[in-house]
Amino acid sequence: MGGDHAPGHEIDGALAAVREASDRLDLILVGDESKVRALWTQRGGDTSAVRFVHAAQVITMEDKPTAALKDKRESSLAVGMRYHQEGHADAFVSAGNTGAVLSAATLILGRVKGVSRPTIGTFIPAEHGECLLLDAGTNVDCRAQHLYEFGVMGSIYFERIVGKQRPTVALLNVGEERLKGTEVVLEAHKMLEASSLQFVGNVEGRDILKAKADVVVCDGFVGNIVLKFGESVPSFLKAKLRQAADRSLLDKVAIGLARGAMRRALGVLDPNLHGGVPVLGVNGVAIIGHGSASPVGIKNMVLRAVEVAQSGLNRHIAAALEAPSTSVA
Amino acid sequence: MGGDHAPGHEIDGALAAVREASDRLDLILVGDESKVRALWTQRGGDTSAVRFVHAAQVITMEDKPTAALKDKRESSLAVGMRYHQEGHADAFVSAGNTGAVLSAATLILGRVKGVSRPTIGTFIPAEHGECLLLDAGTNVDCRAQHLYEFGVMGSIYFERIVGKQRPTVALLNVGEERLKGTEVVLEAHKMLEASSLQFVGNVEGRDILKAKADVVVCDGFVGNIVLKFGESVPSFLKAKLRQAADRSLLDKVAIGLARGAMRRALGVLDPNLHGGVPVLGVNGVAIIGHGSASPVGIKNMVLRAVEVAQSGLNRHIAAALEAPSTSVA
């Protein structure tokens, strides 16, 4: 109920997911039941194909996460997350207030054993392939242990969900040399090096869009800034192309002709392709989507939740972080 | 002598600078004198229009900065910086090893009174205008006091050199709210707020390419990563356009027709436009250029050095950082 286009996009996306994966998906819609039920029917959905769980309140994008969770215990977000925690659902998906979903996942589901700090990553499209950058903004002040755990969780997620055996893991840094970086990063480098991960050392800012490693580890301060900087690039390009077009009629014509091609070329930048990212390190499956997720984005989030729920991700995370071979003296 | 295209680009750029600004520029060329003198003459330069200072050694891009300065005391970099420090020149310009120029500036020139850490900024082109991001990679572990000083130095540089009265200063952060960020950033926020700067609060990663503030302050870890990420965007775009062209003949034709327009649109990304950035906070004028600076880039560095030398920048920095009104209890 709390996404930018809720519940319309949510219903349309859910409908598409049910149609695409009815064999492996038993969908539950949490929200204002009469509204959700009416919309589901109106869009052609079969009410016997889903379950409805009523939630009387909504956490909005403007709400402060922690306060909202305390004050709005009957919000679709809190009700849905509890429903998952109680075992009535195998996963929870939301395009609502990111901070609130994260807080709810951490507070209601609790942490996987061995995890100090749950994290969220983000997939960044690259020249070839993509990389998973984490933390993407959850934990701004990190110790080396946290960065190490992000590497472990990211590696397991990449292996289980993207399906690549022994993905490469790198530390985002200001140089490739091992003695570069802040004190925290230098310490994390040692821990990652001593781990059983496929650690390839440091990568620099310029290596992200080249996906020089599958998993790129950083603190949430750097991750958030890089992510948001990247998201602002298309708008910058548009502005510069418009300015060039205003300076020259010939350029205007050429740019106009190439507009469709450019849009297709940059289609990889569409955040809806991925359909959300999981909160890694919580005892459950919580997928967070972009607030403005399209119906396709919502559908992809739901299908991603199915995959994650079936992957045994948390079992692998707990095993990796409890194993003595991955820790450093 | 240590730039990627030295001394060819250096000579060509110096020649252009002398021709453009002979009234306010008295140029000194430091390096292998016979080589430099021969090249200067060969390119049509008048040997009476410049002075030559011999330096027998060269610090290369591969040299470790501090070790190189100790071992190569007769390098063009060390000789030139000392020549400046001794008062025989008003500024020093180099497109050589960035770390070595920075170390030489700090060690040979010393710090301006009140400055804890010299810094280097970088101009980032924006949708409209540009912003000065600093620190750009010099100081990876920063305390709040350092960030505060970067704000002061950046503001004075922007005011004196770009020529804008009371430029806006912002803190790069993960959210606009004043309580966002790491402990260091929260503390720096208080100091900047209490200062006499035109502080506009936090900006996010997405605000850099919009130049939401003239001066954007961050530690060198974040600054370096954002800067290098940004530098990798053109290559990413090229790769994606090439991939689109390979998928569709029509797109290939359209992209081919628009190539020139796109190049002109993105011309603002050319690092040679700015011709280097100064080391802020050292007792002198040291301008560092891109290792691969074109002759135009070199020329712009030299002209920038003239401007900075005439601006009284360091006097203003010392005054601002000594003044009690700019410090916080």
C-alpha cells in the first residue's frame, strides 16, 4: 500500500507474476482488503488464485521508519512482515518506504546467526554483465567485520541467485595496491584475503561499470553516494544532448534520429529489470523494490522472492559466517 | 618531464601559453635542458622568451611518491618545486605523478597557517555549470576539522578563481536531513553550519551532476571513488551504444549519424578544459594536471597558475582559518 503507485502497480505486477508462475507461487496480498480485492477483480484477477490479508494502515514514503513501525502496527508493511515471520508466508515483498521495510525486516525477522548487520545491495549494470554493490546505503558507519560480512553475504547471494559459481569479490578502494585506503578498509582487506571467498583485491571507482568483480564491497556511505550518482547520469546526458541540440540544428536532427537507439542502448539502466533486492542477513526473505517500481518491476520482485525463498540463502549465510575457516585471528 | 606525453605536450602547451599571455607570463621550463631547449626551438619557440632550468632526473608515473622525492632530488619535479619555494618562480605546474607533486608541494612548500591537511579538488561538469568536489583523493581518512577546512579552502578558491561571490558549500551525504551520515560527517555539518560560509547543508550523490552547490565537500575516499566512477561513464556509454548497434542495423545507422553530436554534447567531460587543479593549503602555487594532458590542457594549467598566483589565494585561506568566527566550540 505504500509504494509510489500503490496499489495499482502492485496489483498489476502481482497479476502478471501469478500468470507467469502459478505452478510455484501462492500469492498473498496484504493491504486494505476491500480496495485490493476490488482492484484485483477489476483487473481481471481470479480471487480464488490469491489470498487477501487485511491491513488497516499505510506507512508512507514520508514516514520516519522506526517511528512508523511503532505507531502503525497495522500497516500493510508491519502486518505482512509479521505474517511472514509467523510462517504463513515464505517471503515478503514491498515497494514501500525502504527504511521502514529494512527496519521491519531487522526488528521483526531478526538477524541470521553470525550476522552483525543486515545489508542491502544493488545490481549495477556494467559494460558487460553487472555487479552487485553492497552495502547500498543501509550501514553508513562500518567496521572491517561488517565489510567482511557484506562480502560473504554478497558472494552467496550472487552464487545462489545469479547462478555463478564462486563469484569474484572485491573491495572498493582508492587504488589497486593492497596498502591503499582507510584504516577500516585496510583491515577488511586482510579479513577478505584470509577468507575462503574468491577475493580479487581492491577495485577502484572506474572498475564498477566494468564489473571488474561480481561483488563489490563498500560501506553504505560510499555505496549510497555511488548509486545515486549513477542514477543521475541519464538526466545529465539528456541535459547535455538538449544543450547540444539547442546550439546546432544539425545536431538536433541527428540526436532526434538516434533517440530511440540511445533509449534501447541504455535500457539496462532501468531499475525495474531487477525487481528489487533482498535484505541480506535477516531471518527470512524480505525483498525491497524501488518506490516507483513499474508493474514489471513488481512482477520481477515477486519472482525474485520465489527464487530467494527456494535457494536456502540464509542457511548458506549462517554456515559461512559460523565456519571458523572464514574468520581471521 | 614526467607527464605521459612529456616533454612534447608540455613544450607545445607552454608555447601556446606564452603566445597567449606574454604580457603577464614569464615562463621557466624545468627539465633536461638540452632536450627541452632543442624541442622548444624546433617547435618555433623563441629561446629569449623563456628561461631554462636544468634537472637531470625524472620521476615517473610508476615511482612511489615519497621514495621518489628522496631518491630523485634532481628530478624536474623536485628542482621546479624548490625553485618556486626559493622565490625564483611564483607558481609551479606539472602533469607528472600526482602523488609526487602533492608530496613535493606539502614537503617543500609547507602548509598555510591554520591548514591541517592540504587538499586537491576537481571540477565536475554538471547539467548547468560545474561544481568543485573536494577532497578528490588526497586524504582518505578525514576528521570533521579536515572536512570543514576543505569547505573553507574550496569556497575561497571558487570565489577567487571561478569568480562567484559567496559560492554555496554543501556536504556530500546519504540524505538531505541534517541528522544523516557518519559521525564524522555529522560533526563536520555542525562546524560548517557555524561557519561564515554560504553553507547549504547536505547534498546527495545525485546532486553532484546538478551542481546543487558550487563546492561539495567529502573525504578523499568518497571523492576519489565518485571521480573515477564518473570518468568511467563515457566508456560505459560507448560500450552500450556499440552493443545496441550490433543488435540492430537501424540503430547502428542512427548512432553513427549522431556520433558527432554526442561527442560535442559530452565535450564538457574533457579534463583538459580545466587544465589542472591546485594543491590547496600549501605555501605556494602548485598546479597538478592530468598525466595525459593535451597541449591545450598544459596551456590552461599555465594560465590557471598565473591566475592563482595573482589571486592572493593563500592569504585569504590563512585569514579564514585563523579567524575565530569560523571555528566552532
